[in-house]
Amino acid sequence: MARGTANFSSGSAKALIRLEPADVPRIQIDNFRCGREQCHVRFQAWSIMHVEISVALDRMKAIRCPKCKTNNVLLGEGRTLSEDRADRDAYFQGEREPGLTSRKNWWLEFGEKGSSSKFLFNMLSEIPDIRLAVPSDASDFRRCVLLLDLIPEWRDKLELRMAKAPDPWPELARNWDSLERTLRKESPDLDFFKDKPTSFGGMLQIVISSKKQ
Ligand SMILES: [Zn+2]
């Protein structure tokens, strides 16, 4: 499926191929992105859930980019920072300072979500029902950065609040600024089609593994 150079797969990929024979097959609309250079269009397509893995994979293989018709498609939107901001601007239509609740609702409905950014969102929103997830690569971290770009006032309480989360979140939060600086130096617009954030990946692994001994 993901034969492009960028990896945008999120938590929904795992849900898609999970075999749940007790359930009836279900159609789910997922976000995809064309993996072909010069196209990279974002689009939605339906997938099937709760079926044999081979059936779900056949459906995945049949998904084509609506613009260039390639089957080189990536699960997830892979939004760049400027695309995410443009999406928000289009939604809020020039509203100068949308309130926190409006922005949170926007994220819940339209934000690009993965399991680690959902965890971050829930911790910072003080939502008690939390399934632990940690950013394991640049794309996971990118989704967390998009969230903090939407809700910048959360940056101030990031370290304090995430200190209460399981490892390695406290360590991640303590090093957040330098991690983000490193990522944005390697990919200023978080455009992983264009850039390969290699130093960032190494740095993230160091921070995460520092709490595993
Ligand atoms: Zn295309």
C-alpha cells in the first residue's frame, strides 16, 4: 500500500486490518494522499473493516488517486503546516481569534489525528479516558506539532501536564522545544514529501529510549 517515500500511516491503518469475525463488514471513509510526485492530492476513499485481512487489502490495492489514477497512495493526509493552517483559515473564515472550544472542536472533526496526538489532546484537555500512545516517528510528531500550532496556549502547560503522563512523555515534553526546532530546521513546512528529517528521527529515538533503561 504505502509505496511512496513518505510515511503517513496513522492508527486507523491498524484498525482497518484488525480481524473481528464477530462483527459485520463495515465501510469506513479514510483520508488518503497520492504518493506520486507532482500530484500529492489529498482525497477520501472507502475501506472495509471487520473482514478477512485479504479482502481489506484487496480493497486498499484497488484505491486510486482520483486525479492522476495512480495506485501509489498513502494512508493519511500528511498535511504540511501551511496546508493545515489553510484548512483552518478556510473553516474559520477570517475570524480573528476563534475560541479554545471552537478550535478543539475543529481538531476533533477535521484535524489530522493519530494515536499519539490524540493522547496529547486528551492529556491537555484533561480527558480522563486515555489510551497511552507515544510519537514514534517524524509523522507522529508532525501531527502533535499541528495540534500545538492550532492551540498555542497549550505549549505553556505542556511540560507540567505531561509530567503526569507515563514514560517517555515527561522526557518528550522536557525536550519538546529542541525536538520541534530540529524537525522544523530539517523540514520548515513539515513537508515530508520534500524533506527527509533524518537528524530529528535519531534525536526522537534518543529522547524516547532515555527512559527505557
Ligand atoms: Zn495523484
